[in-house]
Amino acid sequence: MANSKSKPKSHSRNVLQLFAGLNPSIPHLPPIRSIAITTNSDSQTLVFVGTVSGDVISLSLNPNSGLSLFLRVNIIGKPVTSIHVISHIKKLIVLSDGFIYLLDLNSLEPVRKLSLLKNVNFVSKRFFSSLNNGKEDVCFFAVAVGKKLLLVELVLSGSPVILKEVQGDFTDGIMCLSWVDDSVFVGTRTAYYLYSYASGQCGVIFSLPDPSVLPRMKLLAKECKVMLMVDNVGVIVDSEGQPVCGSLVFSEAPETMGEIGAYVVVVRSGKLELYHKKSGNYVQRVQIVGEVGSPCVVADEEDGRGKLVLVATDSKVMCYRKVPSEEQIKDLLRKKNFREAISLVEELQNEGEMTRETLSFVHAQVGFLLLFDLRFEEAIDHFLLSETMEPSELFPFIMRDPNRWSLLVPRNRYWGLHPPPSLLEKVVDDGLTGIQRAIFLKKAGVETAVDDEFLQNPPSRADLLESAIKNMTRFLEASRHKDLAPSVCGGVDTLLMYLYRALNRVDDMERLASSDNSCVVEELELLLSESGHLRVLAFLYASKGMSSKSLSIWRVLARNYSSSYLNDSHGANHLQDTINSISSDQETAVMEASKILESSSDQELVLQHLGWIADINQLLAVQVLVSEKRTDLLPPDEVIAAIDPRKVDILLRYLQWLIEDQDSGDTRFHTTYALLLSKSALDASEKEHVTHNLEGVNHKEINISDRWNNSIFHTHVRERLQFFLQSSDLYDPEEVLDLVEGSELWLEKAILYRKLGQETLVLQILALKLEDCEAAEQYCAEIGRPDAYMQLLEMYLEPMNGKEPMFKAAVRLLHNHGEMLDPLQVLERLSPDMPLQLASETILRMLRARLHHHRQGQIVHNLSRALDIDASLARFEERSRHVLINDESVCDSCHARLGTKLFAMYPDDTIVCYKCFRRQGESTSVSGRDFKKDTLYKPGWLVTR
């Protein structure tokens, strides 16, 4: 339980305002002791006043005319202690001098006394949490009679019936009552009790301290809970008597209490105070105009959801009306209590009185107020919390009107609490002027609404403007992820580019321009061009499909590369040095240009920009030509014509792609590719020869040719040449041979001679020039004729040009392929100078192999002849088989008797009639076996014997 001396947290605002008051000139108005209120319709509310002289006065409360006397009746001349409105039966229950009277709600007549109940000191009608209690002509109420508690049922057509007489521990006397559903709350001087009408059980909720003032309780009808007072602390309990939420701590113990919406009204010492039920915050205080020291009574609408509360002194009745929620919010915003305004809207939304859209609206309104207060970060935070805030509402702060998006800006959407939109520069300037004015007024002792932080440390214009632009940027960046109309998207991205430029955030500018964006190019072309942001403009052109303009900019940006490279007639020879001299900016330019061209099928555009890309990076130039991203293949003839003849690597790689990847069968391309490879191989061979002859050459320089050749290709040029000459049959070998005839490219020439069918020249190169015995023997095997081996043997034994005989190679040939040679011819060819010990063993083995080969052939011949005879015999036996059938023989397929019918027998001995044989076919038996696919093997003579 909260400490009674603690003070409630203050959040002052105007929730209640005086609506109407009773004219004090009503004749002979005795002091007021009780009051009640009910609403008959939207236009009329009835107020009932009980006086010390026994009068019950009915007043009409009209929104236009205020309070006016409606009816007046006197009961017995005794004080009216309490009045209760029973709306569903149109009756009033009035307690006076210990008796209960029943009056008509509208006419106050007849006055019916309930004689069964006497010495009543407190009455509480039963409150149902559901609207329908099941009996429209019945009402229930609890009655305190001294120390007894009675639960009464009243039927309009009969007398009251006492349902229960509760014998609780109420020795101190009952001081207050509340009946909610099946729970009856009872307050005495020493404790609060809970009686359950359903179970009949009664127990203590909690005891009261000795110095406590008289117990008081208030039904909180809206939440269907009860507030139990302990001094100045209100403990809220549910229908089970369990504390819920938190306790309400008032400034002092109240005299009387009421409820209006989400608030509790307490009155004490001529002051009306308002507290929020859930948060316990103090909200408002109103000074009651009346006689000093006169007691006050409070009445509220019975369902707790009304908008009126009555306060009465001895001679006055004052009606307070709940200020409309919208007006409360506006009042808080005018006072710059932004956090409280948002809290109020959230509270009203939770209670169902305001929608989510309203909360978004207020967030946006708060954002604009903060923006003009120069609190830009907080303003954007609220804009981002608003689900209805349109990005176009901020366009006038960034771009001067009129502009392309002026008509998209919503007009008159807010409450007029902030100035109209203007450029951020003007907002900052006006705000600084206001700060200077506030500083001057503060020195003069005048309070202002400007933040103390700004007054103590005035910000600079540059800092404020930078903060404004940064936070505007944050909002537009978040807006890009929303589902916006295309026109709004264009404004968001275009103005975001404006803001990035103002902050010189080049990386963000390029990121936006190169992404999928809605920027309006016409609005940005001149701006970016004049500010020198050509890269951004190039990215923007590319994103909008304006490839030609984008490429033109990239070409301009790449002009810095070495002019000496352009003037070098052997540019391809210095590719590595050129790459080393290229700056990162140039590399970026050529990379971005190549990305555009890789997807372009515009032949003219690609070939127009191919040259300068190749000057900077030949690898990227090749990627442009061989890209798989474009939909239409570039015409090969035009591409080849456009490639700089000095850039051999590019042409080679393009031709390789045409031949290997595109399966081109054009003999021109194959021949050109072979010639270019041969030329490159000759150049590389010459470089290597020169390099090896230089003295003191660095090891890295020795491999310069390999590095150059690997700039585009991953293999040495001679390896590629040899592979292509072997694999392709579409080039002209004679034309290639003319180019390499006088060179040292012996293997390449061997491949070409082989293509031309010049076997002797091929063998001479392989055996004598390259001394590759294995390759020479393999070539002989490809020829497949014995004379080829003999020709090779002769070359080994009698080489030309004064070369010594190659006896070891000859012996190797005899050893590996002696069976392919005629021994007599070999002996005739052997040179007298050949050492006998080298050849004797080989010749002997060759002769033995020759004899073995002859005998093996005879054996194979005889075995083949025997198998053929065996197969013929098996076929004869199968065709000579006899089958015997009788009268009981049936077809294995249809099971019909065969009798004298024609029949057929399959190799697996199944028998069918001729009709089934025609249906089955001659290759498939009744068992389903297909003899063409599943052959039936029977052992023949050769196997069984």
C-alpha cells in the first residue's frame, strides 16, 4: 500500500470545464444534501437534487440553455440522504429519515414508501458488469440497517423481498456499501469486508488503521472495480477483493468522489481534483465557487462512461463537462507538452476512443511543431512513427515552390498550430531570430517558450542546417521502403539526391544513383554536371537505361591514362606496364562502362566504346565481346574489323570464344585464329631466344613472355596453338604452314604435315628433329601399316644431314613393335656398324614372336572353325526335333484341345495352337520370354565334349 504522505506525480492539463450551473435565485432552495444524474437522450440530461428539507428537485440540463427547474416534490420534510437512479425501470430510489421511497423518474410521482425496510442508513443499487441482467422489471439493491446487511429484490408490481440477511462481523456499524455482480463490499470503522452472494461467504479484505478517517468507497463502473479509501490512498480491487493496478495517492483524504471516463474526481476543502485511474497521475485542479466550509457532494453518470460530473455545495449545483479529447491534445501541444500529448492519444486509443490513424496524425503534428522549434532529430522521429505522414509533406522544406511535385503536397491537414512549410534555410533563420528575441526577453524578465538549452548555448546556423538536412535525409531514406505512388517515389529519390549533395555524401549519391531508383533525371542533370559529380550522373544515366550518355561520361573520366600507350605501335607488348599505370578511378570508369556494354546488344554502341576500354583493360574488353548477358550476338565480322590489330590478345580471345563456346564452323575464323596463334608463338619464341642470350638478365625478366601471354589466357601460347592445330579440321593447314615453315616450331609443323597427309615429313620431325621416339611410334600405330614402322627404322639407322645413327631408338622400335616388321627386311636394313650385342637379343625375340604369332593364328583359326561346326550341328538338332501329341494335349496359351489343329513349339518347349501363335508372334512364348532380347542357350558339341 502506498505511503499516505507521498505526493502524486503532476501532469496538469484541462480535462474538465464548467458547463452549467443552477440559478441560485430558485425560490426557497434549502441546503443540498444529495445529487444524482442520468441521461435520457443525447439532447437532455436530468439532474436530481435532494435537500435537507425533504425536497427532491428535478433539473433539466440542456446543452444550449444549461440547468433549469423541471419538477419539485417534497417527501416528508426530512433530509434526503441519497438518491439512486434505476434507469432500466425508470425509477428513483430515495433514502430519507431511515426509509426508502420509490419515485417515477420523469414525474417524481407517485411517492411510494417501502415500509418493509426501516432504520436504513445506507443504500447501494446492484451494478451488473453486463448490460442485461435478465429481469427488466426488477431491481436489486443492498441495504445497511444498523449492523445488518440486507439484500433486497424489488418487483414493480409487488412488495420488496429480502433475499439475504447477512450476519457478518459488522459490530462497528456499516458506513458504506457497493454491490457489483455477486460481490457486496462493506465498509466499517475497522475493516473492509467482501460478501459473496453466490456462495454466502463473508470475509475481511483488509483492516483499517486506528487513526483512519471514516471508510469511503467508490464504484468504478467503467472497469467494474471498487476503490477502497484508506486515509488519502485509494486501493482499487476487483470483484474478488484482490488489488489490481496500482493505488491512487491523493493530496489529502477526499470528502467525496466521482468517476468520469478514465479519471477519478475527488473533492476536498472546496477543491476538485482529477487523477488518472491507471497511472495515478494528478491531472487537473478546479477551485469550487461556493460557501466557505460548506460540504460538497459529487454525482456522475452511472455507467462511468459519461462526459458529465456534478458538484453541489449548500446552494449551488455546478456541472462540469469533459473537454473533447481533441481540444485537450491541442492544449497540450500549444503548451509544448508533446510527450504528454502523445501519451494521452495512446491512452485514448487503448480505451477505444481514438483510432490508430489519429495517433499517426498527432505524431505528424508534433513532428512539425518540433521542426519549427529547430529540434530536427526529434521531429523526424515523430514523422517516422506516423503511419499516415506523406513524404510529399516535407518536399516544400527541400525544394522551392512551385516545382514538379507542388501539387502532391497535402493542404490544410493539421490544426494550424505551426507555420506553413518553407525552405529549411528559412526555418533555421526564423528559428534563430526567435532565439535571439527570447534571449532579449529573458534578460528583461519575460518568460518565453524557447528551450533553455538554446537560450544558454545558442547553436550556429551551419550546425542547425546540417542537422536539418541529415534528419530530412533519414526520413526520405526510410520512406523509400514504403509503398508509394510513382510520382511520390520520384520526388523522394530526387530530393534525397539533393540532400546527399548538400552534405557532400558522394558514396551515398553513387549508391542511390546505381541502385534501382526513381530519380527524375531532368531535375538532376544540370545540378550534378555543374557540381562536378559526373560519376553520379553516369550511374544515374545507366540506371535509367540511357547507356550512351553514361558511356560518354565514363569515357571522359577515363581520359587520364597514359598517352604514351596510345602512341605505342606495339601496345600489346606493354600491357603489364600499362595496367600498372592505370589509376583506380580509371579502372572504375572502365569497369562500369564494361558492365553497361556487356548487357547491350547495340552493335554501334559497343564497337564505339570498345577501343578506349581495350586501351585501359584488355580483360574487360574481352568480357564485353564474349558476354552472355546480351540477348543478341554481335556480328562477328564487324567485331573483328573493329578490334585494333595491335591488340592481338583481344582478337585471339574473341576468336577462341567464337570457335569453342559458340561452336562456329566458319573456316575463316579457324584459319585466322590459327595464323594469329602461330604469329604469337613465333614472337614469343623469338623473345625467349633473345632473352636467353642476354647476360645478367633478371629471372623475372626471363619470364616476361609468359606473363604477357597469361594476361588473358591461362596457358602458354604454344600449348594453345598445338591444341588447336590438333583439334580443329576447319583451318587451312597450308596457309599456316607457309607462316611457320622456316621456324623452330617443329611440333606444330609435324601437326600440320599430318593434316596434309605427309607421313614421311611427320616421322622425320618426330624422330629426327624432336627425337620423340614415343610420339613417332604412336604415329606409326595411327598409320597402321607395317611399312610405316620399317620407314621409321630406316630413319633411325640412316639419318640425314650427317646425323649419327640412332641405334638405341632402333632397338626400342624393334623391342616394342618387332612383330609388325618382317625379320628378313629388318636384317637387310641393319647397318654393319650396329653393335651385334644391341640387336641380337631383340632380333631373336622378334623371330620367336613371329613364330608364336603364326602358330597362335592357326589355333584361333581352328577354334573358330570348330565353333562354327558346333553351331550348325545345334541348329540341325533343333530343327530335327519331333513332338508327339494326343487327344489330351492342349494349347499352353488358350488351353483348347489341339486335336488335328496346326500348332507351333517355341524353343522353351511350350506348345500353342496356330491362332495363339499368330497372336503371340514367333519371338515371344506363352511364358512372356522374348527370345530376341533374352536368348536361350543350349550346350553344343564343343561344350559338352
